[in-house]
Amino acid sequence: MSASSAARTRLQVFRVVILVLTGAFFLIPLLAMLDFSTRDFLAEGRTWAAWGLLVTDPLLRGSIIISLVLSLLTALGMIVLLVPTMIWVRLRVQWMSRIVEFLCLLPLTVPPLVIIVGLKNVTLWLNYLIGDTPYWLAFLYVVLVLPYAYRALDAGLSAINVTILAEAARGLGASWLTVIAKIIVPNIKTALISASFISIALVLGEYTFASLLNFDTLQVTIALQSKANAQESVAASLASIIFAAALLIVLSFVSGGRKARRTVGTPIAPIPVEPTRETQ
Amino acid sequence: MARSRVARLSSALGLVPFLAYLVIFLIVPTLAVAVGAFTTAGRPSLANVAGLADGAILNSLWNSIVLSAVTALIGGVVGALLAYAVVTGRPDGLLRRLVTSICGVLAQFGGVTLAFAFIATISGAGVVSIWLDATFGTAFTSSTWLFELRGLMLVYSYFQIPLMVIVFLPALDGIRIQWREAASNLGATTWQYWRHVGLPLLTPAFLGSLLLLFANAFAAYATAAALVSQGSPIIPLWIRSALTSEVLLGRENLAYALALEMVVVVAIVMVAYSLLMKRTARWLQ
């Protein structure tokens, strides 16, 4: 009896030590950012001047707007491309489902840096067809967010019986378009919100594509501004972390206890043999 | 028979927009890298790939491998301990939900913002460096170690540890409490249980997670790009300079060869990862 209670005490001590140490490692840089961005280097005390620049500095404000618009365009593009495709696969072309899944998860294996090296011709065309605007980056970002959006939507579609819903609606005379837009989409609202939130959070933090194509998105501007005003860059970094974290944490609680464990616990990268959802 | 095949194919037409999109934005770029790596001025050639044998590039490949391996190991060990601390709590408790949510966020939190988090913490003007120097007389405020390989290792750990927690938790969940009870009923000590039951079961999942972390660090670009503005100590930064600078005249396609090198390393690691995960999935069910 005493041996097992000693073992339990040891386990509790171990858990507290690990949680405190890792917690400190994750928290200290965030607190340091807050301290650094509000420090007054000229006088004693605190100043929120760097934070004020987030709205007053036209360069930074412009890049924030570009990134926000891009994130919305990406979420929209992702939904238009992925939702009809995934529903269609479940309804009519089951035999393609493995291929579609493989393609959707492929961007996890091909690093963004490799894609950007190979995209040279495609970006030249985009520049020629659409013009020299950062907004066509959304086309590339859709590929970047594909694996994460796919997982979120897949979880949502697995939770409802797409085939039976569709057969019932078809039996009552609904067209395929009605089935998708009016029957299935309203039933996967939570999954659509998760997929969009993840896409928005990823686009707001994206640097690789934008910097190598010379577009002034939020992250590119943060990196450039650091040469002129490091405090402003740190303030903008912290603000963008808090915004993205808020999006993702709200999301994991919105999607509810049972489902949250699935979506949060789902590994980032593909696990080829996943246990079927029915058995879990 | 023929009609059903026609129906099958006409249904598949619904996937054409999706497939076309991925061909343009994912498949073609990847193939372009493979082709470009073996082309010079429109002709097939091995010059680009041979360029990879350059001393400076080999050195940065070695640095990349060391960086990825060390951060995979740090992230793997610390992340596994953290996952174990979480999994021994209540399965639906607040702690578990909080840690998994936070890890989900932090695993994505590479890039420029992460670089600035550590610049604010432990660079020359960093909050912690000033405190350490004042308290222990160290020399962090006058050091540039954060912008070197050692610094990258520290910064990468910040997203590697949470990633490990996310990928390793399902494996730990697969360990049944009954096994522990059965072992102790047979008289096994804690050490014997871990030595003969727990660790052998978790080893494939642990090694698989290490490989995933390795690939994750090897392909990471934004964090290093924001921290290191000059020089190319690692392969991703070599790709940056090959893409952006005009200095490497006559070696325009070097970027393709470097990108191919990166994708080959990542692909090998990911194939090994999925093989190990297949093994794990067998007893997880």
C-alpha cells in the first residue's frame, strides 16, 4: 500500500516538474515580447508607443490589410475548391477517395520552399494574367492550407451520413446542386468554420512565399521593420500570435468536447493507416 | 457494363477542377524542380547536381542535418515527457484540453514571429539576457550566439516540442492501464514494467515521431530566414540566396538542385516514418 502511494507521489512530483519547466520555456519568450515592446528606452517606465504604430504606421497597417484580405481569399478559395470535391467523392466517386486524400496531404511532404522554386513559370503567368498584386498569392496559399483544411472537413463529413442524406433528398426530387448547398453544407458548419480558421491562421503567419516573391504581407513587413524599429516588430509579432492563438483556441473549444479531442489530437502529418472512426 | 463504366467516368469529371488545380500548383512545380535540377540552358546536364558537392554547400547540408537531428531529439524527449505528464492526468480534464490546444497553436508557430520572440528574450537587448548578465555575470548581451546554429537549435525546439506532444499522445493513449496492472500483479517493478512492456511498445511510435520532427526541422525556412540575414549556414538559406542573388552567375539552376536535395531527404524520412507508423497502428487499434 505504502509502496504504491509512494509511486503515486513520485508521479505527481514528476508531472508538476515537467509542466512547470515546459510551461516556463513556452511562456517566457511571450512575456519577454510584452516587456520588450513596452519598454521605454529613453526614460523610466512603460510606453505603448510601439503598439500604437500597429494602427498609425501606414506601412504596417497596409500590410495587415493585405494579409487579412489574403487570408479571407484563401479560406474562400479553399472552400470553393475542396468542399464540392470532397462531397462529390463521398457521393459518386468513392474509388477516387484515396487519391484525393493523398493529393491533399502531399503538401506536408513537399516543403513550401521546394514549391516556390518550382513555381517560377506559374508565378510569371499569374503576374501576367492578374497583374502585379499580392492578392494572387491566395492561389498558392490554398495549396499550403490544403492538408489542414482537408483533415477538418474530413472529420466533419465522417460525422454525418452523406450518402443517406443525399439519397433522401434525391428521392424527393432535389438536384445535385441542392443536395450539396442546402442539405450537406448546413450539416458540416462546424467543420467549415474549423477549416476556415486554420486557413486564416496559417496565412496570417506565412512568410516563405510572400518574402521570396517580394510581396509586403504582414510577416514580411515585420521582418523588414525590425531594422528601423525593433520594438514595433516585436509588438506586431506578439499581436499576430495572440490573434492566431485566439482563433485556434476558440476553435478547439467551439468544436466541442468529443470532437475537439479528435481534431486537436489528429496528428499534423499523414498517418497512412488510421483506425477507422467507427471503432473509436 | 459499358454504360456503368461511362457513368463512372462521367461522375469522375466532377473532380477535374480539383485535379487541374493541384496539377498546376503542386505537381508541376515539384516536377519542374526535378527537371530543372538536371537541366542547364535547356539541355540535360549534371552540372547543377554536381554543384551540390561544393564544400560550402556540403557544409550547410551537414549543419542542416545536425540542426534537424538535435532539435528532433530535444523535441522528442521533452515532448514525450510532457505528453506522459498530460496522459497520466484525467482523460477529459481541463489540463489535457488546455495542453493539446496550446500545443496545436505552438506547433504552427514557426516563422518571423517566433524569431522575434527569441530576439526579445535572449538577443543582445533581450529581457532574459539582461537579467542573466546582471544576476550571474554571463555575457549574453554581447553575444551573437542566437543567430548561429546553437541559437537556431533553441528556437526550433519551441515548435518541435509541441509537435511531438501532438503526434505522440495517440501512442501513449494506446497503452492500456490493464497492462500495467497485469505486470504488477505478476510482481514487476515500475522499472521492469517500462523496460519490458512500456518502452518496447512505444519505441516504434517514438522513432517515427523523431523522423517526423526531423523532416519538420529540415524543411523549415521562415524562422531561420528571419534570424539569419547574412550567410547560408543551412540548406534552406542556400536556396534563398540561390533564388534571390545575382552573384551565382552561370549557376541559375542551382536552386533546383538544392530544392531537389531537400525534397529527396524529406521524402526518404517521411517514407521511413509512414512505415514505422504502420507498425504502430497495428496495436493502437
